Amino acid sequence: MTAASASLRSVAIRCEAVTKHYGSGETRIAALRGVDLAIDEGCMTMLVGPSGCGKTTLISILSGILSQSSGELSVFGTDPSRLPDGDRAEWRAATVGFVFQQFNLLPTLTAAENAAVPLLIRGTPWPDAVEIACGHLSELGMAERCGSLPRELSGGQQQRIAIARALVHDPRLLVCDEPTSALDHETGERVIDVLRAAALRSGRAVIVVTHDQRILRHADTILRMDDGRIIVEPVSDAIPPAHGA
Amino acid sequence: MRPLDRLAYRMLIGDRLKYLSLVAGLVFASLLVVQQASIFTGYADRTGSWILDSDGHDLWVMDEQVDMSEDSKPLLQTALSRVRGIDGVAWAVPLYKNYLKARLPHGKLITVRVVGIDDASLAGGPRGAAREALAALRRDQAILVNEDQLATTLAVAQPDGTMRPVAIGDSISINEHQATVAGTFPATPDFFWDPVLYTTYSRALAMAPPERRSTTYVLVKAKPGVELGRLASRIREATGFAALTTEEFAARTRTYVLAQTGILINFGITIVLGFVIGTLVAAQTLYSFILENQRSLAALKAMGVRNARIARMVVVQVLVVGVLGYGIGAGLAALSGSLLDGAGLAFRVTWTTLLLGLLAILTSCTLAGLLGIRRVMRLDPASVFKT
Ligand SMILES: Nc1ncnc2c1ncn2[C@@H]1O[C@H](COP(=O)(O)OP(=O)(O)O)[C@@H](O)[C@H]1O
Ligand SMILES: [Mg+2]
């Protein structure tokens, strides 16, 4: 274990021959057909590919929401699929920040309260959690909107709440499904900057599923998926990195 | 409050309209349940009122076949002397009770319950009667009438056609025997509606038809220090008669009336219907509330809330609306009760009713909650990635 972790020091996530199928018998669908990948710490990884190729399935497995059918998985040294349900939930709460495509904000909570949810899940007292969350919203230009309800806000503003919520508990892994799809170009760039800043700290990783060609140039690595498999191509071969790092 | 419990509460009250309709459903259910149960208790309580009102003795000795307060089975002539001879009996007196026809001054014929109490001691008379009223029974032809019914069942038509309450000095003919109203007494409202008239034992026997001229009950006072249960079984062994305390007799009456008359079934149906309708409304609203929250709850699961904590959140929501709805509903029921009570309807809210009602409402809420929780448990957290 110690020898292995020493050699994996800079690798945040490693998959070996990971497969996932849904259902069984006649209706069995192979969504992942043997995924091998290694994602380094301090990296922003973008996951692209045609619809139905298995992107959502893959990030669900990496974030411990689904368990792989076979194969080896290590996320910061843990294979979440081997944890009992309750522990896996707690592992997610401690380790993963999510930005869902549909935002999934709680409609009756204010922006700050929504962003505070991961802290509340981990037991932070309500007022403290809301204050911290409001700080994160302010960094995203939402200082004035901390007390607004989601329905009073635009799609872009709601997306920023979702991003503040994903970052508020300082997770090691950030998983984003189409984080910029609802945003105009300028806001999209800003959001990517925030996500990048989160990724660049040591011991962190950010995975972004996206169709947005405009943001691909911010990626450190682009993973192309097709039909349940992955093709890794170093970003330097395709698009010059936008940031010096 | 734990942060997630507060979160559950905020999810609940966030949508005012939905929240109010949830609470309103439960208020409605609780109101129905508590109100029907209290009316039921009120009526059940009123069975055997006249025996509960009777005063002065410890035990009622009666034919073993007697099921309740309105059931008069004649005792053998020897009953009184046999009971008097039993060890531990301080004194024993006869009491006569029967339904008889009474003709009011203006000629109207009604049914009354005539109770004849011992001429000498006047034991077994109505507890609330003033000393003078009881003493007035010693006058010739005297009867005492129930205060509450003076202006209703016993009202007298005047020559001009208007009605007036029956009054002291009025003549009432009971089974063709002349009687005079000598006084009144306050009586606890009775489930059985025919007016109770008190007179002396000998006068009551004289009024009764010849074939019914025998003691109905023997009232017994125990010697000081004698245990009533023991005395009752000694009487039973020695005479073959049943000997009951007033409370026991009232309980036997209540049980019989509830079991043998339609009121248990009728009220049972009303209570069950009210309960079912009310709780279905509540449960349905609650369940759909949980379903509408599915997406939010799935997101919480994805973000790392354990299933057990999700269940707890639903329980918090159920408890909040359940307790609030029940509190308001039961309060309204009590309020409506004090109005009904004023209108002469039987209505009694007991702690038992309130507790059972709360239990019933919370149970149905919990069931709805459990159904909801079952759905939420099965929620696939991966669904949060779906569009
Ligand atoms: N819960 C599920 N049950 C059955 N099949 C599923 C389920 N989720 C996804 N799939 C199938 O698995 C494949 C990969 O889906 P998904 O990971 O959602 O792809 P993407 O996100 O790249 O569009 C698709 O063929 C999809 O129909
Ligand atoms: Mg997808």
C-alpha cells in the first residue's frame, strides 16, 4: 500500500479496465467497455464525446454514485465501490463536489442556503454554513444575490449557485456536467477560471463533461470517449493551453 | 436542531401554499377524529346517569340478569331481609324503578322513569337535590322532577295555547295515581331521555301496576372498614343476587348500551369514516409532497446524505405537519365541543381521546411518510445527472 501510494503520488484518479453494464440478459447494455485512465492531481480534465458514449456513467462511477461492474478504481486512494452504502455517501460528502447539468437547486432555499448544503450535510451549523456559502457566491459575483430564491434568478446565476455549492466544502474532486451550457461566453470563461483555480491546488482534481468547444482550450487534459471506451490525447497536441501551467 | 433537520423544515415551509394545504388536510382529519370520538365519549358517559346521581349507599343488589340501569327485574319479596342478614351490611333499603305512563296537567301522556326511594331514610335520592326538596317528598302525593326537563318534556300547555314549565304544586297523574310536584333536583344529562321522577318507595309501589309491585334494587351501606368487593361476593354467595358498586353498575350499563344498541356501530362508522377520509386527505397530500421533492432529495443523496438521514428528514417533515395539524384540529374540535355542549349535545374531550387521536394522526402520517421514504430510498442518485 505505501509503495503503491508513493508511486501514485501525483495521480488523483486511476481506472483499470473499468466496465459498467446496466440491466441483464436481453436488455443488458454495456455503457463502459473497459476504461483505462489516469488523472493527475492539480489538473483540469475535460471529458468529451457523442451522446450515449458513457460520459455520465463514467463520472457517476468516479464520484462514487454508481459502482463499476468490474475493474479497478482508485480515487485519491479509495475505491468507493468497495465502501458500504452509508460510508460511500459519507465519502462523497467529504470528497466530491458536484455541478449538475440541471443545477438541482432546492427551490425553497435561498442562493446562500443552497450553496451551503454540502456544509450542512457535514454538520456545520446553519448560520456558519450560510455565511461561508455567501462568501463563495461573492467570489462568483453574486454577493447581492445571497438571499434570493433560485426562481428569482437567471439560468447563469443559478449555475453560479451550483458552482458555489460544489466548491463550498473544498472537495478534492470536482465533477461538473456541462457547467457552462447555460452561460454566456463571458460568464462561462469566468466560471472556468474559478474551476481551474480550484483544480490547481495540490491534491485536487476537476473533471468537466462538456460540449462547449470554447472552453476546451482551458483543459489540461481532454479525454475523448466513444462507445464506452476512452482515447487519451495530451492537450498540447491539440490546442495550446490557455494558462501557463 | 441539526442542520439537516432544519433543511428538511425549510424544504417543507418553503412553499407556503403546499405547506398550508398539507396542514389544512391534517387539521380537517384531526377535527373529524377528535370531534366524533368526543361526541361518542359524551354519549357513552351519559349512560346510567341516574344511578351515578343516586346518593348515600355503597352497593346495588339486583337480579343477576340485570344488564343496565334501565332494565328492571323484580327481586323476590324476601330479598331485602336476606340482604339485611348478611355480615358487614350496616343497612339495606329497597328501591323501586320502573317506566310508567304519566299524564301532564293539560292531559298529555308521556313516559317517565319513576324511582321510589326508602320512605324512612330517603337513601338513594338524587345527590344534587336540596335538603328541603328531599324532605318535601314526605308530603302527601309528593314527587320530585328533573330541573332540566321542566320546560321541555314536562312543559304544561296553558289555556291560551302557550307552554309554561311545570311548577311546584302542579298535579301529574302517574299510572292514574294522583301526584303533586313538590320540588325539583338537578340531574346529570342522561343518555336515556325519559324524565326521572323521584317519589317514596311505598308511593311508587302504589303507582305501579299490580304485577310490578316488587323491589327492583336493594341499596346497601357497608359497615365501616368492610371491603366492598368482599361484601359484594358475600351477598352474591348468600343470595344469588348481583351486588355492584355504583361505578361498576354504571360501567356495566355503558358496556351493554355500547354493545347492544346501534350507537357503537353508528359512531364507529362515523369515526372510522371521518378518520379514513381525513387521513387519506392528509396522507395523500403528504405523499405527493414527498414525491414532488424527489429531485431535491435525489440531489441530496448524490451529495452524500445517507439514506437513514433522508428518512429522518422526511420524518421531521411529517412530525411538523402532523403535530401542527393535529394541534389546530384538536383545538378546533374542543372549541366546537364547547358550542355543542352549550346546545345540549353530549361532548366530552378526554385525555385518552386526545392521545389516541394524536397517535392515529401521527400513525397515518408516518405511513404516508414511510411510503414516501420507500420511494426516496429507491431513488437512484445517478438520476441527478439526467436531464
Ligand atoms: N440507468 C440506466 N439504465 C440503462 N441504461 C442506461 C442507464 N444510464 C445510461 N444508460 C445507457 O448507457 C449508455 C451510456 O449512457 P451515458 O453514460 O448517459 O452517456 P452520455 O452521458 O455520454 O450521454 C447509453 O447507451 C445509455 O442509454
Ligand atoms: Mg450524459
